[in-house]
Amino acid sequence: MAQHNWRDLICPKCHQLKSTCTCSAEPSATSKSTVVRVGRETKGRRGKGVTTISDLPLDASGLAELAARLKQRLGTGGAVKDGRIEIQGDHRDRIILELEGLGYRVKRAGG
């Protein structure tokens, strides 16, 4: 019976087990022409603001994974609606840093 080294079972990027690693879902090289837009909206929310992330080059499951990751990192709620991510509160600066860390080109939308 061969013994496995623990380093063979753990992803070097995210330090999770390779069987539960999410690194493969992250964009390795996003298109230079793809720009993710991060903005803020208050319409239809009785004055409460949400941070919106749009123009992501991901499918529905990829959007849900990224939304879950951002919500966990920011400690807030949110949802995926109409092909974009909505995060409760004004977290534009932190979200821009997170997305740039994942390799996306990010532009701040709105004022």
C-alpha cells in the first residue's frame, strides 16, 4: 500500500483538498476585451443600496459560485438576478479589489 504525501492532496493555490478545490472554476486568463462593470443601485429598494456586478463572462453556475465567494468574503447577503450579481450594501471598492485579484479587468460604473 503506497502512502500519499499530504502535499499531493492539497491544491497549492487555495490550500483546499483537490477534490473540493474551486481554482478550476476561476478564470485563468480572461479576455482582454471583457470588462466587468461594478456599480451601485438604489432604485426600487426603498433607498437601500446594492452593489451590482455585470458583464461577467460566466454561466449561471459560475455566477452563483462567484456570488457565494464574494458574499462570504464581504460578510453580507446578495443574489444573482438577470445575469448579474447584486451584493447588499456599498462594497464597490472591496469588490473591485477581489475581482482584480481573480484576474478580471474591472471598471467602476456610474458616479
